[in-house]
Amino acid sequence: MTEEQPVSAMGGQECPFCREKTLTLSEQEREIAYFGKVYLFSMSCSSCKYHKSDVECADHHDPARYTLEVTSAEDMSIRIVKSSEATVKIAHIGSIEPGEAANGYISNVEGILQRMKHAIEIAKETAEDDDEANKARNLIKKINRVVFGDEKIKIVIEDPTGNSAIISEKAIKEPMKGKKSKD
């Protein structure tokens, strides 16, 4: 499915947050079937646990919107490439927004759902009233039903950089309206 190259890493760098020289920078080149060559970048600090990662395409891609109707447990293995600039929307559950703390990564549908589930579990634990906690519990149950193929959902990824994709014949790709590509 993907062809990996060795990871290139450089340790002992100064962390932008704690200023310790315990930051490791890494880069990896990867070939993803039906998508092309991508570069994975990350920064990780062993002192303060700061972490940032991103995905960039080697080739230029126009801003795009991908839509996937998740209808079965088999869809959990569909490959997803998400850049830090992308917005992931999961109908009736929530979204993953871009921003300074956003990460890029290569995952699959189940991985995206597990990230969302983890965020909801944290919200449930910190909920200030029973209504919020019950809503979070219901969303977690919904995610579990989707993972087991008992419920359908729609996942949409919008990326103004074109560095994201849903690698599946089931996915619908369309240009993003009103966005201009970076040249």
C-alpha cells in the first residue's frame, strides 16, 4: 500500500516551548498508492512532550474536498492522508479543525474515529453538567456503532493546500470553491 523510506532524524535541537535542547526533528519520504510521494515531518521534545507533525505532497495538488460515506466495518481500513491545514468533519459527531496545534498524519477511517472518540472522552470527563456528559456518552456509542458497521456516517475532509486525501474509490473528490492554491 505504501512504500516507506528510512526516517531521517536530528536530535539535540532547542525546543520552541521549554528551550531545552531535547527536541528531535524527523523527516520521512513515503510513496502512497493512488496519491503519490509525500513527506512526513515531525518535532518531538522529550522534556516537555511537545509534538507537532505534518504531511506535505511532493507534487502540487489543488485545494480539494473529499467526501466518504462510511457504510461498513470494512471501511475502517480506508487510508486517509490529513495535512495540518485540513478540516475533518464527521457528520453529527464533530470536527477536527486546523490551527497552530493541528497535526498532519497518515491514518485510516478507524484512526480518525478513534481520535474523535478520545477528544469526546476527555470532554465527557470534564463536563460540568449531566447533559453534557450524556451527550458525550451518546456520541461515543455512535462512534462504536460506526466502527462495528452498525451505523453509517459521512466524513468530509477540506484542504486548501491539497495535501490531504481519502484513498478509496468510494471517496468523492471535488475542487474547493472559493479557495486559491498556493503557487
